[in-house]
Amino acid sequence: MPTPNDSPGPTSRQLLIVDDDAVFAGVLARVIGRRGFDVTVVHDAASALALAASSPIAYAVVDLKLPDSSGLRLIRQLKSMWPGARIVLLTGYGSIATTVDAIKLGAVYYLTKPVNADEVIGALHRDDVSEEPAATTQPLSVNRLEWEHINRILAETNGNVSASARLLGMHRRTLQRKLGKHPVSR
């Protein structure tokens, strides 16, 4: 069984895609596979961790919302197993707080779906892994600020909607309705 000391070499093309959307993950895997990567797709965190325990991970693309865990938690676990792994976090809903958390946990970048293979490969090969998202010159709208705050609280509670609702002082169903909506534009 490999260990982190057996880290994949700089020319390794092992890519792990962790996304519960089987269609999206399959299409992304085929397109990236045609570009020379050896792609493996799993649909939950437990499968990703089992795979990472048995074979080296050079690159990973991780969805934020997984059926059995948070993508942020999975980043932390993968980085502890394979410190040299280059990980990109994907999500359907962008949030500054989640972006910053992903970068702090070791992700090299954060992409909001829909994405294409060029964007993913570009993000995996970024040179400056500490680069923060660019600040906007326009102030955020009140609705966007609310969305950012909700996502920061959700990240702090590891995605626990009930705990987040208590911290936000709102009913759980109200929070679930807000989360079901698409994020507001800046």
C-alpha cells in the first residue's frame, strides 16, 4: 500500500474526480482523459478516501456537496494523506467564504459550475496556490452579503442546516428555502 512518502511524481497524471452528479463527472472524466490524464471517478467521500488509501493521488477535483460529507472536509482528509496533491473544489453555488476556506485547506483553486475541461486543467496547474480570489471593485448587494454570510455559517457548522439556522436566528425551513434558491448576483 502506498504512503504519502511514495507521493506521485511530478509527471503523474492520476486525477480523481469526486462528484455525485454521475453525468457531469462522466463527461468531465472523458474529456480530461483525452488530454492525457488517468482519470478515476467516484461519487462520494468514502469511496474517494478508500481509493486514496490504496493509490497515489496527484490531482483531484472535488464537489463541495457530497452525499456523505462536505467537499471541504474531504480536501482536508486528502491533503493529510497526499500533501502534494493539487485539488480543485467545484460547486454549483459560489461563495467567498467557501472559497477562502477551500484555499486555506489546501485547494489550489475553486470553480463554480458549469465548468469545462480547460478551466479545470488550468486550475489544477495554477502556479500560485496561495492566490486569493480577486476582489471586486463594486460593493456587494445586500442579498449577496446575506448569501455570503449564510454560506460562511454553513461552512462553520460543516453543512449542518439545523445548527446553522440556530446560529442565524431563523427557522430551519426558511434557511432550506434560501439554500434552494440560486445565489444572487453581485
